[in-house]
Amino acid sequence: MTVSRRRRTRTAPVVEARPAAPEWTLVWSDEFEGDAVDPAKWDFDLGNGFFDYKSHSWVPGWGNEELQYYTQDPANVFVRDSLLHIRALKEPLHGCGYTSARLKTRRRDGTPLFTKCYGRFEVRARVPHGKGLWPALWMLPQDDAYGTWAASGEIDIMEIVGERAHEYLGSIHFGSTFPKRELVTHVHPFPDGGSVAEFHVYAVEWEPGEIRWLVDGQLWATQKFWWSSSRLRAGKGVLPRGSADLNPWPAPFDQPFYLLMNVAVGGNFPGIPNPETKFPAELVVDYVRVYDRVGGYLPPRPRGPGRIPYQKKR
């Protein structure tokens, strides 16, 4: 979707990646030790869009005017030497100019392979860059408990504006069902000439009422404000008019989410590739690990500073 991003930047030194702290215990992982993607852990989105069962209509370009056709062909996704490769290619297929792959821990029929509410979600990856590329490591709700996107939320562990290799974004989407949704984006610049082209460990620690972003073991952003409303008018989201229109805090980030990894091409966010964009564009993933907090989670922290639409500006 076309978005206006509020940017908050904190600089943190890049250090040697280290395991999760002792207060976290591993509950799910994929180390990509086999010779193929494990179908018990991942399925694939296919094509260049999806069918919206509420409006009974086809949504091309994945709702973002993306240009790629997703496949599960070995040219676009394979495992080799304990590394997962997701590769965007400049090649025509079914009316699209590019092919790529999108993996998720949810079957295409909607049934879960792996979901988790709260925890530490960690991916070690090397990320492609170039104008028009949109690689992402992210999370979506297993069930639209509060309504369709973005009333039920989205958590972006990492993504980039394709040509900006020296910074990455951590975001949450929330609010009402589209088009009345909100977005908060944090921007992390890599110090000392670092970039996404090198391996880094990208992580989110998600607890009741708080979401934190880390890279290579260093905390660099914390988010404690969001809201969710299920109000609709003619099938579209509308802004809440008062506290009675809000779902109970910390909705929507109190439900199980699943993981996604992909390389999109084009779209409203990164624009279209230019002659300098290099293909194949390859996202290489060393591992994906999910941890749970030892001893469980405390009650939700209070909502942090921020303005809900019905509140007056200060």
C-alpha cells in the first residue's frame, strides 16, 4: 500500500551476532540443513495477487502494484550448503516481467504450520538491494480476529527501500481496516559503512504492550503505542470516534502471527527497477529461530505515548 512513513532513527553499533539472552528459550527453528525447503515448516504464495473473499474480487500485484510472479520453482527458491536462497529473476511469466518466491509458515488454504503470540523472532540473512527491490522479513496474523488488514496488525522485522542498502526499516501496521489504517516505521542506519549486503541477525522481541527491534544483538527501537478498531462502513474501515470503538489493549498485537520471507519487485513502496538494478537479486537466509520467554509474560504494559484519531492534537 502507498504509505506515509513516520521515521525515528537511532544509531547502534554493529557487533558480532550473539545468541538470544538466557531469558529466552528456543521453541521453533529452521537451520536449512536439508537439500530442500521443509514442507512441514513452509508453504509458498504463488502468482501475482490474491482473491479477496469478502469483495469476491481478484487483487493484482498483491495490493501494492508489485511486478513479480511468485513461484516455488528451484530457479527462485532452493536450499544449498545450509542456506535458503530466495531469488528474484528478470524473466517474463504469465504477464509479469519478474519471478520470485514468498515463503510463509502458513498453508495456502489458511491452516497454520507455525504461529506464535509473543516471543523473540530472529533471522540471520544477507539481503539484496537495488532500485525497485523490496525484500522483507515480516509477520501477519493467523486469523483476522479484529478485521482485515490492518485492523489485525502486521509486524515487519526488516525491510528496505531497495536502493538504500545502508539502512533498514522496522515497522508495525495497525488501526482500522484499510483504508483507515496507521503505520509507524523506525529506521536503522548501519554505522561504519555497513549494509544489508552483509549477513546480519535481525530480530523482534514482542511482549504484551511492547515491540522491540534488534540487529546483531543490539536494541535500536522500541514501540509501545498502537490501537485497533473493528468499525466498518460499507465494508471499509473507519476511524474510531471514542474509546468504545477500540478493541481492548494491546489489540491487535495479542494474537498468534505467522512468518513470511520474500523478495518483491516494484510496487508502490520501492518504485520500479532501473538499469542499475542487478538480477538475480538474492535473499540468503542462514536460519530462522523463534524463542519464548522463560517463565512466561507479564501483564500488558500501559499504552505508550501517541495520539488515537479521536484525541485532540496537543
